[in-house]
Amino acid sequence: MQEQRVRNRLGHPPRGGQLRFHRSWTVWVSALVLTGCFNPGDPSPVGETEGASTGRTTGALTDASTTAPTATVGETTTPLTTSTTAGSVSDTGSETGSPACGATERCVPAIPEGWSDPTVLGEGACPPEYPELGGALNTSLEPGVPTCACNCGVQSVSCGLWLENEGLPFSPEESCVSPDFEDECLSAVVDATCSETLVDVPATPTWGDERVACSGAASGAECEDTGTCFPSEAGAVCITQDGEHTCPAGFGEATVYHQGFQDGRSCSACSCTAQGQACSIDVEICSLSFVDETLVSGGDCYQLNSGDGDGVSHQGFNIASNGTCQPAAGTGEVQGEISETGAVTVCCMD
């Protein structure tokens, strides 16, 4: 009786007519246990990973994120579980597996030879992220307008005698003086001098946009194969090169800045010309008799006759008009030009 109770508790049928069923059931359970312990096609021991590519394991390791199916052997329930391993793409990285830059960084591509380290454009001072102050970067030159002028004024006006044939002045200091040349034609000429004042006020050129190059940022991690992370909160990340160039790939369109200018503008010299003066001069002609004549500037000359011993006495003159003085053509005017110097190409990432 005791043996019978034990067999019934283990799930075995009683002896007798059901013996064949008992033997079949025993074989089935044995096969199930052997299968769970050893797989002829897989040399891995129980509990070891079957393959890294699938991430599937056997044994009792479970994936907490999924609900595993179960199998019942006798009165014991065994969970049948699988697990997966992470792929090669990081949640915070790029598709190539490189780590991504932080929220305040920018992935800067590899910088070609000849271009500067990553730079930002500061306004007067550099931010702490890019502390090294470089050269000035200016655009939109406003040249201003220099002032040039030639101010002219009448300084003096006088009237004198002129020998028309010889083209020489004649100034008798005594009475009845004869010219050194025979039969001269005597005329009155006006002589004026001008005061000349050059007004030269240079312009003060200014820049519409004045920046400074700031560099010296600490680089971060590598990114996107050949890139490097750099701070981006201080402004657009740029690279620079002296001269005018085309931007390399990844750095947008070129903007040409200038570090200074050369102002070659000046005023031409001032020169004035007298205009509109008029005078008359009174003389006495000494010959066979004494004749008083008044000669007018710009008028006809008086013909002397040296054979009759003509001499001349100066009696005085009168200024009919002081006239004006005007700048001569091309004087007191702006000449030369202003030009930008020290071109620098700046290429910034979008």
C-alpha cells in the first residue's frame, strides 16, 4: 500500500493494466529533461549565449522588458526566455559610432591646411569660450568726404607803362625820359596780385561693421569621423585665411573682411588768377612840345617818335576796378583715392 501511494503521488499509474502507458510517459519525460540539458547540435553548456549576433540565450536569464513564455514539466513551471544585446549605434552618438557633441557644441569638420583654428567674431572683446584676441575684421567702409577749396582774394592792384614792341615795363623816374628803344608804342597795363588760401580738411573714414577675430577655444570630443566638437554658444563657428579665397566644404559662403585702409586722398595746390582789373595812367610826352596823354589799360598804345626826341614823364594812375581773383582750373580739388587693405576671408558654418 505504501508503494502504491508513492507512485500515485509521483504521477505514476497503479500497477496492472496501465503499465504500458506508464512506461511511455516515463520515456517522454526523460527525453524532455535530456533535451533541456544537452543539445547535440550546440556544444554550449546550459546558460551560455548561443550567438552574439542574435543575442539569444538558453537557461534561466530573463529580459525584464518582455514577458517570457513558460513551459510546465510535472508540477514545475520554467520560464523560456530570450535576451538581446545593444547594437553598434549609440543612443547619443552619430551613425558612425562617434559620440555626438553636447548641446552647447558644434561638430566642426576637419580644417584644411592654410585656414585658422575655429574662430568666432567678437565685437570689441572676446567671449570666454574663445579668449584669444586676434586682428580686426571690418566691412562696409564709409570713406567720408574730404574738403578741398582754394580761396582767392585780391591783394593789390597797380597800373604801369608797357613798351609794346619789346614787351617790357617802362618806369621813368625823372621827367622826359626816353625809352632805350626807338619808336616804341607806349601803353598802360594793370597789375594785380592775389592772396591764396588752401582749405584741406581730410575725411574721417569709418567702418559700417567692426569685428575682431577670437580663437583659442578648447576642443572637445571627436565627432562624425574626422570632426571635432567646439563651443558654439559664443556665435557662429568660423575659419579665416588672409587674402580672398573660396570657402572649403562645410563652411558656407565666403565673406571678405579688411583689417584697415589706406587713404591716399589729398588736395591739389591752390593757385589764383586775377580777373577784371582796370586802370588808367597819365603821362606827359616831351617832344617839340609838351603833350598830356591818358593811357587806359586794355586800350590803344601811344606811338613815340624817337627821331623827334620824344620823352615821357609819369604823372600818376587811377584804378578803375579792383576786379576779382579766381582759383585756376584743377587747383584746390580732391585727388587720389582711398582703398581697403589687409583682406581676410571668413567662412562660417551655417
